[in-house]
Amino acid sequence: MEQTLILIKPDAIEKRLTGIILSRFEALGLEIAGAKVVCATEELLREHYANLQGSPFLDGVLKFMLGEYNHLPDHRIHAFVLRGENAVARVRAALGATNPEKADPWTLRGQFGCIKNGVMQNAVHASGTPEEAQREINLWFKPEEVLK
Ligand code: TYD
């Protein structure tokens, strides 16, 4: 069964959207195979966003992901492993485009995202490919924290 990683970002945590977002994935028939609250470090986020190395918006993304633009008392991120048939592509489709202003209105990013402080505050991260999903799951979860 295919697995994917999703991260509920600080904008969505501040708006208390975690339950609503998860219910959309559950409605698609996806199963929660891992769940945790992580106090993210800059080191972990740099590793997660290694593909953005050298990009002009990396600093803004790191600040956003560390909660600096939201009113949270710490660096919390809600992390989930979801699994199911074609999970990676179906979750990405439910997210919509990276840019929330361009995302279709029925998608999670279209409904809950915005651009603020020059950063796309787009509510949810999800892995882009099955290979990326395995790398990201190993980064955020220990093997024993995920259902086999
Ligand atoms: P990326 O990995 O390209 O997109 P996705 O999250 O859809 O896989 O980019 C990572 C995050 O960086 C993205 O969710 C929002 C932020 N970002 C910006 O703030 N500005 C930009 O121009 C881009 C491309 C991304």
C-alpha cells in the first residue's frame, strides 16, 4: 500500500484546521498510519526542504514553518503518514496548486491558503512522489511509529 507524508503547517494549526483537513483525507478512504506533534527545528526543516536550497524564498519558508508568522507558543507541526491506493497523487490532488491564489477553489490550499509576508502559507505539505514520501517519512518518523 502506498504511503505519503503530510504536514499541517503553522497557519492551519493556528486556524485549528487539522481536524477538517484530516477528515478530507479520511473521506478519500486513506488510512492514518502514523500521527505525531513535532516541535520542528530549523535543522529538520532545512533537511525537509533540501530541494529549496539556494532559492530566494527558503528563508521565508523556514520562518513560516517555524511559526514566526503565526501566534503559536512553539514550533509545532502536526505530522501524519497516510496510506492507501495511489495515496501520493490523490493527496496532492486534494491539496491543489502550491500557490494558494492559483489553487482550485475546492482544494485544501484553495480554501485555506493565502500569501502573507511574501510566503505562500498553504496550510498543508504533502510528498510529491512515492520516493520523496519514503525520504520524508524517514525524516519525520521512526520506523516503529508507522504502521506496517
Ligand atoms: P515546493 O516544494 O516547490 O512546493 P510544494 O509545497 O507544493 O511541494 O515549495 C515548498 C514551499 O515553498 C511551498 O509549499 C510554499 C513555498 N513557496 C513559496 O513561498 N514561494 C514560491 O514561489 C514557491 C515555489 C514555494
